[in-house]
Amino acid sequence: MSVRMELRGLKREFSDGTRIGPVDLLVDRGELVTLLGPSGSGKTTTLRMIAGFIRPQAGSLLFDKDNVLRVPPRERGIGMVFQSIALFPNMTVFQNIAFGLDMARWKHEDVVYRVEEISDVLRIRSLLYRHINEISGGEAQRVALARALAKQPRVLLLDEPLSSLDPQLREHLQMEIRRVQRSLAITTIYVTHNQTEAFAVADRVAVMNEGRVIQTGSPEDLYESPRNEFVARFLGSGNVFSGRIEEVREHTVLVSVKEHRFEVRGQGQVGARVCFTVKPEDVVVANAGASNGYPAIVLSVIPQIGSHRVVLDFDGTQVVSLLTDSELVRQLSGAIGQRASIRFDPESAALVEPCSG
Ligand SMILES: Nc1ncnc2c1ncn2[C@@H]1O[C@H](COP(=O)(O)OP(=O)(O)O)[C@@H](O)[C@H]1O
Ligand SMILES: [Mg+2]
């Protein structure tokens, strides 16, 4: 039976002074939360504290109402898949999946029943009697997942489970993991540094930076309303401008960015240094001849699925826009290094904090 898991102020400082935490995070029963952050942000350490391999110096870890920090790792009821899958190479798939059950002294017939049951869920029944060196990378991932799930854990922890696979297989297995996780309704944390992957599999995403969870929300929430500059930049969802508040209006402020002024959603004090973000799809680009808009230099025009990505330089700030108008794209492609203009509605620009300026 899976649990509601809550990390409250979990903290660990390593001897070299590296600090992870305090980490606060709630994962509801049956929910899949992705922990998304750059390399070194503390994702693996957080999982290892949950699993019991690293002892936190402060905080609590609740499985439903019980603090399990004093429970030995083996008894926490956690299934784990690591970044580098450590299957036993000299054993069969069956033996790999059965390993934990044998260790727990399950009766042989129960082991057989459970291994067959979980291998049906993962669709690897036909591989059970192969050796590990006779299966592909994608199949090995399924076996690792089956092994983690064999003992019916209360919580599943996945640490960059697909990072060694090629993109197509990765996308396919993301959906498979999601399917299996839903069908078992198992409380799951899925660690990745890849935004697309995090958004594809998550009920909710927790963004981690410098040892702490800095924003949590649905993929839509995070994309639409990054609360700070780091999240906006890391998710690639926001062009980030910095300037100073010049005037405060009812629901907006007027921000001066060098000699230009932008009206932006949000509140603040006159004179304050602030950053604001605008999503690429909200940046309107026009030819240099356009009557309104701010001047910017076209740096590149890159085709991608469904649109073109146009990168411009606005007085030292890089601005990305997504364009679908093929005539405009053609014109801009012929105008690399030349002037165009950008603009956006005040409604689509939002202040974010904190701001490194
Ligand atoms: N045992 C350890 N001793 C000292 N520093 C560590 C140890 N484990 C991790 N760290 C440091 O903690 C930080 C977070 O590491 P990690 O949790 O592995 O990040 P991530 O998984 O997000 O890439 C890094 O700076 C790393 O060097
Ligand atoms: Mg890691």
C-alpha cells in the first residue's frame, strides 16, 4: 500500500561544507512528483536521505503519520532505480527480479507468482530466462523497474532512470513508467535534470536549486508563472529582463530597462531593481519598419517542430521568440545581424523574484 510522503526540513551538510536542504516536499499517495534541477543541485542526496543511505542532520520524513528516519533502509518499503542500473550480469532476468524476494525469504512459489505478475506489468515476461547480457538497454531499464517494484514498495524513487538511453527510447519509456506508476498508484519521486522529461511524466514538478526545493507546481503552473528568475531561466520558459521600477500603477509597474520602458504585471516600489519574464510565444517580432516595438538585432532563426525559434539581442539581453508566420520567418532569416523590432503585452510580462540584476 503506498503512502503519503512528506519531507520536512531534511538537511545534510557534508564535511567539505556543501549544504543540502532544508528540503521540504510533499508527495501525495499515488502521486508522481519529478524533482527537477541542474547537476549538483542535491537531487540524488535528497533521494538517498529518503532511502536511508544518508542520514539527515535535521528534519523529518513522514510516511503517512510516521517519521521513518530511524527505520533502517531495508524496512522503509522503498523501491529504487539508480542512474546507472546495477543489474547482476551473471544472473537471468528472473533471478534479478527475484533477488530482493529471495533475500526476504519469500517462499519459492510466491516468488515465482510475483515475478511473473510484475513482469506482465512491465511487459517483459518473455525475457525472464534470458541473461542480462542478452537484453537491450531499454529492456534492462524495465527489468530494473520490475526489480524495484517486486516487493510492492510503499514508495518508488527513480534517479535519472533514462539518462543513458537514446531520445526515442527515452520518450517511449517515459510513457511506460507513467503507465506502470498509474496502474500501481505508487507514490513516486522521479529525478531528472531534463525539463521536457520532467514535464512529460509529472503530476507535479518540484524545481531544485542549490540544495533546496524552490518552486513546486503542475507543469502548467511552473511554465506560466515561474516565481523566480532561476526557475524562469532553467525551464527556458522566460526571457528575463532586468531594470528599475520607475512608476507604480494599479496592477502594473513601469520598468525602465536601460533607456526603454516596459509596462509589466506586478507590484513593487519606485526605484527597486526588478526582473521580469516574458514567454517566447508572447514576444511579437516584426520587421525593422514596424511602427511600434523596441529595436533588436536578429541573431539566429532556427527551425523546430511546429515553429521557428528566433533569437534576438535587445540591448545586451537575449530574447527568444517562437514564430509560426512563414513569410516573416523567411524575411528574418534573410536579416541576420540586422534590426527588427520586438514587443509584448503588459499582460504577458510578469515580475519575478529574487533577481540577480
Ligand atoms: N558524500 C558527499 N560528500 C561531499 N559532498 C557531496 C557528497 N555527496 C554529494 N555531495 C555534493 O552535494 C551536492 C549535490 O550532489 P547531488 O545530490 O549528487 O546532486 P544532483 O543529484 O542534483 O546532481 C554536490 O555539490 C555534490 O558534490
Ligand atoms: Mg544525481
